[in-house]
Amino acid sequence: MDLRQLFQKEDLILGFDPRDKWDAIRRLVTHLVTSGRFNSATGDRIYEQVLARERSMSTGMERGIAIPHAAVDEVSKVTACMGIVQRPGGLPFESIDGQPAQLVVLLVIPRAHKLLHIRTLADVARVLSNDKVREMLVGATDQLQAWEALGAAEPQR
């Protein structure tokens, strides 16, 4: 999957600087609400479901990637945004490898689409596991540069 189909340029938040992983989740959900993707009531439900998922098991992966997510009834299509932590030391996220996160991807997926949920998580993890893509995202100076970095792992056609 070319992640440029999943993310809009404005959904790549450079200089993302939350206090902790809980603040990161709140800020990402707030971004989706303020950008008009969800109303505030749906945003509140998404926030609570993502928090519940995170409390059950950390979504901190390896290689500086965290993918907090939830399957939500009120959602009709996959919606995503990404906080790009560019500060030294990253963001502690209770990751599998113990390393801080630099890329925090919020995924909101329709509950009725279980296969899509699994496939989207796998595609995001696969693309962001590419060293070149991660380096380009963290080093991006604007949203267009970050958005173009998402296609760096895909073969050219």
C-alpha cells in the first residue's frame, strides 16, 4: 500500500511534541476533530476507545513506531494522522524494543471491517519499518516533504 493514499498532507504533524503517549493520543484525535473528519462527540468516543486499547496493551512497536488505533462503529472509512516527533530522544511509548517513538500513527478503522483493520496495520508497520522512510519523515521540513517520504518504500512504476 502506498501510504500517500491513507494520509493527507495536512495529517502529517511535524514537530509533534506531546508530554507523553496519552497526550499524543489526545492531540491526534483532536487533530482529526478540528480538521473536520469527526464531530466532537465521535471524537470523544474514538479517544476513549483508543485509550482503552492502549491500556490493554501498548501499541508501541519497534524502530521508533507507535500505532495507537481503534475499531469504531461510527466510522465508515479508515482515517489516519501521524505525529512526527523530531525532538532528540523521541517520545517514550512503552515500545516492544524499549526505544522511544518518533512516528505516532493514529488509525481509526470501521469496526465492521476486521480484515481491513489487520491489513492497514500491517501495511503501515511495513512501510514505516523501512529505514529510509523513517529517516525522511523525521528529517522532513514541511508536510509535502513528509508526504512524499511515505512513497519512498514503494517500487517506482
